[in-house]
Amino acid sequence: MSGQDHDVPPIPQDLAASVRALRAMSPSEALVERALSKLPERPERPAVEGGKRSQRARSPWRWRAILAAPALAALALAVFLAGGGGARSPAIERSEERAVALPGDGHAWTHLDLWTHRHADEPAVVHLEVPEHVRVRLPDGEGGALEEHCQRERCSHRLTRYRGEAPLSVAVAQPGRYEIHVRHESNEARVRERFVLTAERD
């Protein structure tokens, strides 16, 4: 403060009270309505402006969707990995051909040496597909074997195999070429095998 501030005379008490009373006053509703009526009307905006306003209104939702996209992608990836999809490696494929000598009467049995060692100690789900006239020995679930005879153009079988189990066996009784497809999968590997049997009678 400068020395001149001390020369200003104090405000009279009645004037200070009047100023405080004036500050506490609020305009009447009639005065407010009359003042608003004197304001110029707001010009109408073209339809394009309305479209811009709607776009601006939608923009927060669009930004939220953009920001949420990485989180949704991460969630989808987590579900994918939890389902085992992320650990799936490319399928191992192999093909084997062998000759089968048919006896004078009856069937000739042969083993399918599946590459189940690729699954380590994991159980593998096996899908076996054989053509018509091929017999298959499948485990019956009680330690024995169940024989199935395909009497259609193609027959499919599904079973679960564990490492160390006896190999699958198939049999044919007539000369010909038989193509057998086997697909087995586990958490460790996916294997597709194709066996071509050429049966001939001596």
C-alpha cells in the first residue's frame, strides 16, 4: 500500500448498507421475461448443421468404441488361448502304402501303426474313416475289442486312444485298393495319416 491510501475517506455506513442490500436483490420474473423478449430470435441452421450436431452427439460413442476395441481384442485372444486354439501347431501329415496278401478264405488283418507318440502322454481323439468292405477292431471300453464291418461307401469311427495301447487293426477280404484316413488330435499335436492298402490274392 502507498501512503495515499490512508487519505481515502471511509464509506459512510448508510451507503455501505445500501450497497449490500442492492447486491442481495434479485430481478423479478416479469423483468426477466421482458428482457428475454427483447433479445433477437436465433436463426435456424441448415439441415447440414443438424447432421453435424448429430455426428458430434454420436462422436463420444464412436470414440468409446475405438478405445474399447483393443480391450475386446485382448479378451477374444484370451478366450482363444484358453480354449487351446493358440497352442495348436500345424498338422503333421504322412502317407503309407502297403500290400496285403489275402488268404484263400476269410479276411486278412493288418495293423495301422499310428504316430500316437506325437501326443506324448496326452490322450488323443482319433477319427477313423474306412471304405466299404473294410472291417475294423475297436476297443469296447471294457478291455475287449468290438468288430465293425463297413457296409456303406464310407464309414467313420471316433475313439480316444492313449499312448501304449494296442494298434488299430483293419481287415479286408476282397482284392482291391482301399484308402483309409485317420486323424488324431490332442493338446500336443495334430496328425493326419493316410493308409493305402493294396489287397491281392495269391
